[in-house]
Amino acid sequence: MYTLLFAMLAIAIGDGLPVRKPASVGMSATRLRVIDHVVGRGITAGGYPGAAVVVGRKGAAVWQKGFGRLDWNKKSPKVSATQTIYDLASLTKVVATTTAIMILYDEGKVELDAPVRTYLPAFTGGLKDQVTVRELLEHRSGLPADRPLWRLAETPAEARELVIETPLDYAPGTQYVYSDLGADLLAFIVEAVTDTTLDVFTRVHVFKPLGMDHTFFRPADSLKERTAPTEVTPPRGYPIQGEVHDENAYALGGVAGHAGLFSTASDLAIFAQMILNGGEYNGARIVADSTVQLFTTRAAGSRALGWAMADGQWGSGRYLSDDSFGHVGYTGTSLWIDPDRKMFVILLTNRVHAPRALRPGKVIEDVRADLSDAASLAVMDDPDQVLAMPSKFRADLAVGWNRTKHHPARRRTHSKTSSHPTSKSSHTTSKSSHTTSKSSHSASKSSQGTSTHHTAPAAKKSAATSKTGAH
């Protein structure tokens, strides 16, 4: 009997946080059921084929579910919150890169206000000499949003050189532009200081101590069937599954500061709980509590250090507390942490996999926000703070998700004249939809932003503006 109990305990630990009923942590199961409806709406609308969700509070997972399938094939495996592996895209920036910098800051090996050239001597010349580690974390370094490394470099070493050689677009500290290149430089700093690669460093110092056994860069081929596929027709020329979706991260060898990490929803729940615990989980101290506080406190605009603040954009919803922070990823991922409520909300999807919705970026943006709102509104342990549930969520309205069907106009005497405006209007709508999609791509990446694919320079530019968020 004891053997069975220990085996069950081991399985529970391997599958993330302990699972408890919502009521045991002061949450309403009835209100949390809205999550099932919202996520299902996104699948039905064609925004993504499947999703994994974990809502956690006070040390436990209270809503941990998989929805839909890995792809649109009805015979495809069903999504599991504990087993399905997703490409995290820009969540890499906080889960891997920022955490690594936090550890080195704790150890006194990296100073936030030290010039980047202190650790990367090749990053020099003009105003680049003034750029600090802190400004990289705040996305205020002067670097552009990105550049098409995948088109310009033939090897990871060449891609790395291109990142370091990139000229600044503006004076450091004067503007905010969400930059993948800045995150890549942070990863180079980690590698220079530790004399090891980012993937090895984070595995040894973060993921292994926390028991995050399903979190890594460059997944093994044996895990392909558990890994959600992403783009079907990428520049690489073949459907992507088990390889990083982001082309620039791929050009850097699959391990990059801005993208490349893969994980499960239940593994991310452990990471989120570690952050809520002030840098410790299950006896493993990853960073000091004072360092967690420093890096997750608003530093400049809507940014903390590496993290984005939940100011209502990037799918963070309306009801997270003012001190909440998180990030999003272009592939359709997000992580929001509310320290005041001791709660986190995780959503993983592969919305870039052959979406059937006209605007999958809008679908995922609304679903992210609805999830955050539903979780926040489900907290019931303070009667004075309980808010009424809205009659409809964004997913019910589905504004802008798919083109509205136009009924043909009645025949008129001058049919040519009457039909021409309709055609023109349709053309305008199509153009506008394309623009929105591009801007959403970049915004998403913005750190929390919304989510962006680093391979579209134009999209990235708009992202740079919206880069208030996370990718």
C-alpha cells in the first residue's frame, strides 16, 4: 500500500503542482467553467486546434485541462496539460533568459547597470558603449525590434555576429522598442559569463532543480509525437513539429534568448509557483526573493525587468491586480502571474498551425484576456472584492475573428454601379485585416505583447510600436 502511495506521489510531482478543488483555495468552480467555454469557442472558430490550460492559486493547480487536439486531424492525439509539449516562443525570454540573468545577478556575476560591452567586448562603437544590461531587460537599449537573421546568415555563428553588429536605431534609454535582439544579447551575456550555453545553464540551474522534466530547448526526436506542430509552410520549406517555429531562433541554432524553449502547461505551473514563492519551490531555491521582487516590479512604462506588466494589453484582461506581470508568445502562449491573489494563469496553444479563422491573432488575444478575467473573477475568499460576472465574454462576441458574411444586394437597374462599391469595400476590409494581422503579430511579441513572429520585419516594426508587451 505504501509503495502505491509513493508511486502516486511521484507521478503527481512529475505532472506539476498538486491538484486541488477550487473551493479549497477560495475559488469558484462554477466561474472557472467559463474557461472551458472560452477555450472551446477559440477552437470552434478555427483559431487553434487545441490548448492546454492551468490556473493555479495558493500552491495548487485548480483548473488543469487539455482541450482539442494537437492538430486539426480528428485522429490526432488529444491535448494533455501534463504531457503535450508546446513551442513557447517569447515565453523563452522570461522563463529561460531573464531567469538566468536573475541567477547571475544574485551571484554578483552580472550587474544591471554595467555596460553590455563589459561582458561582450564586441558589442561596441558609438552609443553602443552606453547600453546597459538593465536597458536590454527594459527593451530600451536602442536596438531595433529584430532583423532577418534567417535570410542573412548561413550558420549560427554568423547569426550571432549579426546580432552583435546590429547598429542602434535610437539613443539608449530614450525609447521603448520591444526587441528580440536585446533578448539574444542577454543570452550571449549568460553564455560569456558562465562559459556554457543557455540551454545547458537553464537545465542545470532552473529546470532540473524544479523537476521541470518536460522543459528544454531542441526537443529530442522521440518527443515529436507529443509536440504540437506549428507552421505548415514556413520559409524552411517543410512543416514544423519539434523544431523552434521562430526563424531567427532557428538560424541561431535553436537556442536563443528570444525563443526556442519548449514545455508543458504543468511544467510552467511549477515555474510560476516558484516565482510566486519568491524564487523557491519544493525546497529548491532558484533565486533570492529580493531578486524576484526587483525583476517583477514596474521599471519603465509597462515593463519590469524582462517581464511585462499586466496593464490590460497583450491579453492580460481587465481584472488582474496592478502588480501582476507576465508574458506572451507568438505561437499562442501566455503566462500571467498575480502576486496579490497568489494566482497564475497559463495558456498554451499552437495558433500558428494552419489556423482556420480569418484573424487567429485576434482570437488568441481575446481568449487570453477572457482566461485572465475568468480566473480573477473566480476568486471568492474576500466577499468585499467579488465582482459580477459579465453577461458575455470576448469569446462570445468574437469581434473581428472572422469576416462577416455579406448578403448579396438586391438587383437594381444600375447593377454595375451598385456592385462596384461593395467590391471596393470588400477589398478595403481585406487590406485592413491584413494590416491588423501584421500588427498583432508584432504586438504579440512585444514582451508580453501579443505575440510576434520574428521573421517578418514589417510585422516586427509594428510590433516595435506595440511592443509594450510580450511576444
